[in-house]
Amino acid sequence: MLLTIIAFLIAIFILVVVHEYGHYKMALLCGVKVERFSVGFGPVLWRWKPKNSDTEYVLSALPLGGYVKMADEREGEVAPVDLPRAFNRQSLKKKAAIVAAGPICNLVLAVAIYSVVAWVGQTEVQAVIATPPSQSLVEKAGFLAKDKIIGVMTEEQVAAQKLNPNSTDYKAVQSFSDFAWILTQSGLDKKDVYLLVERPNQPSPIVLELPLSSLQYEEMGKAFLYEIGLVGPYFEPVIAQVIPNGTAHAAGLEVGDKVIKIGELEINDTASLMRWVKEQNTAEAEKKVEIWTVLRQNKPEEIAVQVKTELVDGQRVGKIGVAFEMNAATVLVKAGFIDGISGAFIRTYEMSVLMLRTIGRMLIGEASIKNLSGPISIAEYAGKTASYGLVSYLIFLGVVSVSLGVLNLLPLPVLDGGHLMYYLWEGITKRPVSEQVNIWLQKLGLVIVLMMMVVGVYNDITRHL
């Protein structure tokens, strides 16, 4: 819990400082007087004003945001000597530049973070898939456990591949997370995906089509991937922990046992084993004794095991009381200086477009509002990624920085994008938005933003109930 709180506060501090620094620096470059630079809202906890500086730097009690206060006749009296430096007296170009600089800095931060991650490199799980559930889209498309996804292709490249099996004309898939990202994008676009697959005991790769164009699924992310049958990477079903007083402990299962059969059912991987256990959720299943065949020190052993049912999140599921090894094959994903920067730009652009498309689909009812997350989920991800290491935490910062940049550019009156919308209107019509219309739009924008926050928090709470 402490790590989660600290990681969350550090993330918020960095993202807010970068965002507000963009407004602050551009204001100074445009000759505007900045009176206060605040991280947080509400009561001031700490303040500092350097000698010969117009700006007071403060840290406030409520950390979820910040602001840059500039000299502005609409917000208070401005000394005659400072009137040329008042924000409201600047040209439209300067005002637009100052407003846009905040979210742009968040996007630049994301590019910088993804560049550093690419240069340092990250050990990631290879794109070797687990057994897809029966009748799932992935299973119907012909995918099997241990299939390794090595590339994604266009229809033209597929045709060329049939003519030349040794062709390397495809986009390489570097890791399982890379593969999941490709499917998420294609699922949102409802585009079929052609995948180049290496299969054990086959001399050359094969091409399989995943028909995502027919999907009617509204929620992107892990739920979407699981729904189509991508349950995770391939793990060998080797027991890492036996919980005392559990049915596995009572049966005599041991750490290091590799499960290869349950009765006559062959077990290919951890995912298929866990799915089988979970599905044993009836009183009749509890009464059964199944013979598990395990490899213990490379020798087969037969052990009688009973499954116990438990209530989890309101649903009854089967349990045996073991944890499995996280033994997936890994690969070091690393890029050179130029490739790292270009890849970071591409990743930031793709994430921005994906976010805008998701928001657009939510507005027209083609995507679920469950895609919205609130501060509880963000804090949870901050803690989890921090526990995994610095690189994972940096990736999390990059994702949230892109989100902050894109959301602030939306044309909602209380956001930076709303102010840019005002300036665009003024530039076209040669007259500013009237005070009455401005007040009405600000109220409307505030209601929309508050509704989004309420939905995000509600989604957070329902995910944790």
C-alpha cells in the first residue's frame, strides 16, 4: 500500500510539473508575466519566490493537478507597468501557443520516456501463446498452444509469402505485449489481422488470419483480449508453491511437479490447467477424485486430487491451492539511438490515435464507458509497475502522460483544448466568444468533465468489488 501511494504521488508530481512547466515556459517566451506556479490546489503547504523574480512557486495540499497564474485583467487588477505583459492583451497566436504548450509537453515527455526505455532495453515475454479456450475466436482461427507470433502482415504480403515462403516482408512482432497492442488496435478498427506463426515441429512459418472485423465487442484492453481467446503467454504447468491445508497439499502435490495429464485430458500449459480447475465449480465436481499425472524429477507419478469450490467475486470457482511458475520464454527488446527515438514517436502517436478513437466510439455508443479509469486504477497500476522495476514504472508514466496530453487537447471548455477552440472561433470570426456564452460553455464543460470523473471512479470501484 505504501509503495502504491508513493509511486502514485511521484507520478502525479512529475506529470503535473511537466504540464504546467509547458504553460509557464511558453508564457515567459511570449513575454507574459507569471505570478504563480502551483503544483496542487487548495491550501499552500510550501512557497518560494526567488529574488528578482515575478513568479512564486508553491506546493499545495491537493495533489491532483496544478496551475500557472498569469497576469490577466479578467481575473484581477494588473499594475499599469505590467499591462503589456498581461495574458489577455497578447495576440491569438501567443495565447494559443501558451495554452497548447502544456499538453504538448506531456506528449514530448512520453516520447522521451519511450526513447529511454528503448535504449535501456527491457526483458519481455515472447509472443508464444497459451492454449486458447474452446470455441474462442483465436481457437477457431487455428491457433494452438506454443504458437510463436513472429510477424503481422498485409493481404498483399500474405500473397507474396505464398509465392516465397522465405520472404521477410512483414512487420516483426517483438514480444507478447507488442502482439497484444497490435490486436487491440486492430480490434478497435475492426480489421482482420494476418499473422506469421512459428509452430513447433513445423519446418517453416505459417500464416493464420484472425477475423476481428466481425467483432461486436465494446471494451478494449485485457477483457477484449481474453474474450477473443488470447488468455496470455505460454507457461509450463510447473508448481511453484503448494498452499498449506489446501487440497493439493492434502493430495501430496509438491513444488516442482509438472502436470501433464488429468485423467485422460492432456494438459498443455498453465492456462489450460487453471481453466480446467476453475470450471470444476459444482458440488458434483467437488465429490470427484481425479488422477493427476505429474513429472517429478523427470519421472511420471499418479496422484489422486480433489478440487474444492470457493466463492470468488460472487461466483463459485474451483480451487486446489497451488501457484505456478512464471516460466515463459523471454526476449530482450532494445533499440539503437535513432530507432529508439523514431519508435517512441510512433508509439506515442499510435497511443494518441487509439485513445481518440476509443473516446469517439464511446460517444457514438460503439465502445463501452468501462474503458474509462479513475484515480484508484491509476494508483494501482503505479504501485504494480513500480514493484516490477524502474523500466515498467517508466512505461506506466509514458502511458499516463499520453493520456493527460490527449485529454487536455479535447475541445471541452474547461480544458486546454476548449480554450484553443475559443481562439479558433475568434480567429475565424474576428470577435471573441461573448461572456454569456463563455460562462454557459464553462458550466457545460465542467459538468462533462465531472461526469467523466464520476464514471472513472465508479468503474474503479466496481472493478475492485
